[in-house]
Amino acid sequence: MQPFSLLLPSLMMVLISCASPSEKISYRDFGNFYDRFEVEGTFVLFDLKKEAFIIHNAKDAAKPVTPASTFKIVNSLIGLETGVVSDASFTIRWDSVVRDLPTWNQDQNLASAFRYSAVWYYQELARRIGEKQLDSWLQKLDYGNADISSGVDRFWLSGSLQVTPLQQVDFLTRLYTNKLPVSNRSGEIVKEIMVEKDTLGYVLRSKTGWGNQEGKEVGWYVGYYETAGNVYFFANCIFTEDKENQTFLSARKEIVYLIMDELELL
């Protein structure tokens, strides 16, 4: 099997140039699902067994975007690899600053901070890791543009770090196949805290994200489904200029569910 990381550059060239897709790339129009939630967006799916892609809105699939809280996957790995985090139970005491989400207003460990997407925990984690190690590890992990110049505790939120949906899928594939330059232990801990749903039919590991860029709200839902016979990696990235869109946050996940149902992959 050709490594996905080797397929990615040529795939991106195909998408950027709008050339005819190869036999491993299938363009699909899922615009009706995005219209239902009054958002725009792009969807990338990689079928590990078939080594095949299904892509909605190819132009935006190669567009760099702030990763927002999807970066918590990477931040967790770096924390573990640098020894700043010992394991999933590593706790940072709440700073007593009351924030909008009640689940944030308590001590957090790595697992709970990931589950509740507690920004303050990961900001403190980044400060403890430090700029030098963060910069080095982002280069090693080949994540997005690896640019942390907008601040050690802000760069992934609405700052300098940007990643494309294609790169998100690439990173998740390398995580699953143990192709990242990290220990198996760190990889397994991160895979475990990523579990969102574990059913008889599949295991879903995922992360949401919410940020803003160029006057638009940016929503992410990335992850992968493990079934008995295959693994499906996905990245859904949605956009809206309407800050009052009441379904924006739910749309990140709901669109993925609708697409997976239409494709009959689960």
C-alpha cells in the first residue's frame, strides 16, 4: 500500500489545478446537506482499504484554515512526547476564572479537557511545552504550515497556524497507522481520549473545532470510523458569515452523519 503521505502532494496538485480526478478520487456533490444548515463547506473522506478519496468541494479541500480546537489532538501528542503530560489523567488545576461553559470551570485532566474541549487547559499545556518545543514538534509532525508566530497560547485558535482538510485527513491517517514520529504509548493514549462513540458496528474517534477567519465562522469535525473491515478518515470544514446561525455548531457533525448515511459506509 502506498503511504497516504506520499499520495497527498499529487492529490493536492490535482485538486488545486482542477485537473481530471484520478481513479482514486471521486468528486461528489453533497451541497444539499450544507444548504440544509445554511452553510458552505468541504468534505474529505479517505477509504483506507480502497486507498480512495471521496471529496465534496475540491477547491476548499486544499484551502488552509485555522484548526481551532482540532489542534488538541496534536497538542496532546506533543505534551505526551515532551513529558509535560504523563498520561490521560494528568491534571491541571482550574485557575478559578469563570468561563461561559460550566464544564470548563473545574480541574481538568487530559481526557476531560479533550472531551469538554477546555481551551484554558490546552493553553496552559502549550505554555508549559514552550515555543521552542512546539515549533520543533510541528515541523516533525508535518502538521499544516507549522507556524506558531502569533503566540504560544493562541496560534491554533485564530492566528498563524493553518491546515487544510486534506492535511487533517493525512495527519489522522498517519496517527492511525503509527506513521507519526511519536511513541506507540503516546499514540495510543491520544487515540483513546479521541473515542466519541464505541458501538457494536464501529468505533468513532473525533474532534470538533470552532474558530473564525477572514470574517467567517469556521467549524470543523475531523476523525475516523473503525469498522470490522475498514477505516474511514474524514474532515468536514464549514463556513458562514452569519454569526446568528443557530444550527452552525450542530452542522459540523450532522453533515458528516448525513454523508456517511448516504454513502452507506457504516
